[in-house]
Amino acid sequence: MRTPLIAGNWKMNGTWRESEALLSRIAELSPLYTEVLVCPPFTALAAAAAHLAGTDIEWGAQNVYPAEKGAYTGEISPGMLAESGCTYCICGHSERRSYFGETDDFIHQKVKALFAHHIRPILCVGESADERKAGRTEDVIRREVAAGIADLAPDEAARLVIAYEPVWAIGSGAAATAEDAETVCALIRTVVEEQYGKTVSDLVRILYGGSVNSANISSFLQEADIDGALIGGASLDGEEFSSIVEIAERN
Ligand code: PGA
């Protein structure tokens, strides 16, 4: 049985002050079955730690640089995230792939560096609208997943979280249908199985992301291979995010 995970990706939103109100609302949640995670910007991680320590809610980061320390101006190391209490870190989000030129190989280095610090990566994969139209969804997903999860110890692989986020569904208000998302999430589980076997692939959690809200979350959670959601816009509204968590709890 896989524990559902509801994760909020705040992206570049939330000054320290703005974050405080949202974090206090989220701190009130006390999920029983669902794991709940928020990923604020780096500058609000200390606020997250202050508000969420001792609650049932976890906090994580949106990015990491895959080196221990050194002359990498502007970057944040996995050790720094671990010290900030981060239990998860998003890797390979499509915004980072497209705006910052992140490659499969670089994203894989991040996955490895995070595991070395016992932080669970949330590896994001997903096809663009053009790739889908051209019938290349399976190729893209296979390539991004296989590259991202290569060369892990089986116990690390089992702790992976992979988020299927079709690029065309992110922030567009047009989520994938639950059936389409399930097809790709099942494919992702197959790719994990091909690399690490069924015991591991049964444990890996696969999330759907892209315009998830309180009206559609339940349809995704009913699918066999969807174990939760990575939520952008709707995670910035405390009431909406709380509703999503409450629905996940009843699912
Ligand atoms: P969205 O973003 O929920 O606003 O579509 C999801 C994401 O990019 O992780």
C-alpha cells in the first residue's frame, strides 16, 4: 500500500511575509493517511520550518545544485537543504528544463546528490503539446524517466517520487483526463519495473501534476497508478489546498 502524497509547489511565489499566512493555515491540517508537503521558495524555507516543525506537514525545496559546496554562485547544496529540514526536493520541473536548459543528465546528478543526503527527489517528467500531437509521449516519458532514475541502489529507487506533469497542462487550467494521466503513470511504473523489478516499482509513488484543484483531485486519486498530486497554482490558496488534502483523506 502506497501512502498518498499531496505536494504544493509554490514556484517563485511567497515573500517571507506572504508565506506566513499560508503556512499558518497549512499548519492546521492534520492528515491521517496522506503525506502533505509544501515546497516554498528557498527564502521561505526557514519560515516553513518555524511554522511546520512539530506538525504533520513536511516541507521541501524546488531545486538543488548537485555539489557539496564550492564556487557555484547563487546555488544551494543538498546539505543546506537537509539542514533546513527538507525531506523532499523537486527535480527536473519542466520550467527548469525549458527556461534554464536543464538536461536529463544534470537532473540525474541532482537525484543522486539528494539521495546522498537522504532527501527524496520528486522527479518531474512530461511531454509538451507538440510532442503529444506528434505521438511522441511514450518516447519522451521513457527517456526522461530512464535517465532520471539510472544507477540508484534499489532502496533509493523504492523511495523515489515521480511526477507526471504534461507541459501543456501546467498552469493552463486544462488538466489531463484521469484516464490519460493513468495511462502515462502506468507506463512510468513499467519503466521503473524494467530497471529495478516489481518489488521496487510497486513502492515508487507516482503523482499527477498540471491544473489539479479541489474539483478534479478525486478523479486522479481513483486511478490505480496515481498516488497523489503535485500542485502549483491551487497550492497558493490555503483554503483550496486544505480542501484538496481533505478530499485526498476521504479517498
Ligand atoms: P499547476 O502547476 O498546478 O499550476 O498547473 C503544477 C506544477 O507545475 O507543478
